[in-house]
Amino acid sequence: MPSIPQRYRAIMRPAAAAMEPYDPQAADVRINLSANENTHGLAPSLRLAVDRALAKVATNRYPDPLAGDLRAAIAQVEGVDPAWVIVGNGGDELIFNLFLAFCDDGSRVLTCPPTFAVYGIYAELVGAQVVEVPRDPKTFEVRAREVVEAAASARVVCLTSPNNPTGTLVDPALVREVCAACPGIVLADEAYMEFAPAGSSARPLLNDCDNLVILHTFSKAYCLAGARVGYVLANPGIISALAAVRQPYSVSSLDQAAALAVMGRRDAMAPVITSIVDQRELVREELAKLPGATVWPSAANFLFVRLPHAHEVWERLRDEHSILVRDFSANPACPDCLRITVGTPGENAAVIKALSQLVKE
Ligand SMILES: *Cc1c(COP(=O)(O)O)cnc(C)c1O
């Protein structure tokens, strides 16, 4: 994607003019373990249910703006009233809308790098100031005291649990503390929570913390990255604020129908999720055996690993083995680190085999 010509940059909002077009760097590879998707795909019975639901959608009509049926199904699964739920065009739209609704020029958005880059980009787009409280560089745990302290002057605090790209959890007790310290909103981004041990979620805090926003997505565990559906659980007052700024038809009827079909058959997803969690631990043991490797514990569907000459290894994985993982080696918060999505047993074996070969050379 070409850069923005000066002719147009000159007449853009300064915050937007400072951006570059997103370059997905999509490579045509045999095994893609770069985006934390569920590489198993939908089980045939689920795929059939989705296809049947899609066939019934009246595409000539606008979608239900608040996705009533899907919202009710999510509310039931999460054990909340539907007033505590809002659906978005992927989690990304909900993050953007959260900043749009709650941030003004100069509002502070607190992040804990290395973390999901989207927070920083969207925060800057709406004119907010990003305040970083870096994680402990050895463990990638959030620095609890510093976060609580900085939360006191933040409009939005982003706590990602499990964190992308490190797989680290945030203790719900710390989320509670940050909610108490923060006059603004606390975002608990739980995009990968389906892969984490029971009891890891901030969900039980919703009733006590009226500034807590919990984010979920259908893109990771639920195999619907292509459909673009996410949701937020929060106090109904926050849901109203998000509903006020959203584009009414941002979630298409097709996407709503697909997500509803999957939500209604969540139990059928459980074996795949369990298998990914088991595979994660196996891949972790194998990665740890690579000479010079450090691999961190992960509660998500990916592993974060530090390897000597990581960038070169990443390139050769792609070019010689047609395997794509995510390269974080240029990020000063995590030098020489790669993020590897846990895929099918066959994909995992292939990436381990290729890595063992490469690090020997
Ligand atoms: C993938 C991801 C999301 C949301 O992704 P969508 O596909 O937009 O739903 C949100 N937060 C984190 C940390 C993620 O990794």
C-alpha cells in the first residue's frame, strides 16, 4: 500500500496524517501461524449450522443495529442481562468506539507494552496521549504498583489478559484495584480468555466495578475471524455510551447470523479449544529445548519465544519452510522474540521441526 501523498496529508486531521496505511504483509504460505486464528476451522457440523443460518438472512434489509438475537444469546452464556452487552464489528471496532466515546484531546490511555498495538494506534487517532507502563522485561508481568499509580490520571487503562503477544494473565484482583484507582474506564481485553484456566476472567467483577469494560471476540477461539464479530460486557451506562457513537449497521446480518449459530453450539467447540491448550503445553516444552531459547508460560492460543537471531530465523521459516509466524524482534520491549500461534498437531510438529533445523545451523 503506497504512503499518503503530501498533497492529502496536508489537509488531513494531524492525528490521521501522522498514520501510515496498514500493511498486512500477507504472505502466501503453506502454514500460517501468524495471526492467532483458530487454524482448525469450524467442525463440519458447525459449518453446516452457519451455512444454514446464512441462507436464511434477508440481505435486502438492514441488519438489526443492536444485534438483538445475538446479544440475547451472549447475555445468556455470560449470565448477564442483555443491557450489559454490546456487539461490534470485531473487537477492534469496540476498542475504537471506546476511545471515541471516552477520550478527548490529551486524555491519557495507559498501556503495558509489549501489548496489542491497536490500543496505541486508535488512541493516537482520537488525539489521546498514550502513557506506557512497560511490563517486567524478564517475566512480562504487568508492574502492578506502577499501573495502579498511573491509573489515577488515566481516562482508559488497557489490561490485556491473556496478553497479546506474551500470553501473560492479569490477576482479577489487580483489575479490581485498577478499577478503584481509575476515574476513567478500565478495559479488560479478554480476546483469548477461552484458552485460559478457569477463574482467570475479570467477569465476576462486573457488578462491583461500574467502570469495567470486558472485551471478547469471535475471532480467536470461535473460528470466525473472517466474520468480524466481537462484544463488550459492561455496566448498561457504558453500553449506552458505546451505542451512542457506533455506526448503526456496522455488524452485518450475515456476521450476526454466523456468530449466533456458533454461540448456540459452543459445546461443540470445546474439544478443539481443549486440544489447542494441550498442544500449547507440548509445543512449549519443545520450544524450550531449542538451544538458547526462552519461552514464556502462555494462557492463550500462542507462545512467545526468544531465540538467537530471531529475525533471520523468522525469515528462513517463511522462505525455506513456507511457515509464517509473527516477528516481534524489532520491538525494543521484546528483542529477538517471535509469537507462534498454536495450530493443529500437524502444523505444530512442522514448525517445531523447521525451528530445530534452523537453530542448529
Ligand atoms: C485479536 C484481538 C482482538 C480483537 O480482534 P477482532 O478480530 O477485531 O475481534 C482484541 N484484542 C486482542 C488483544 C487481540 O489479540
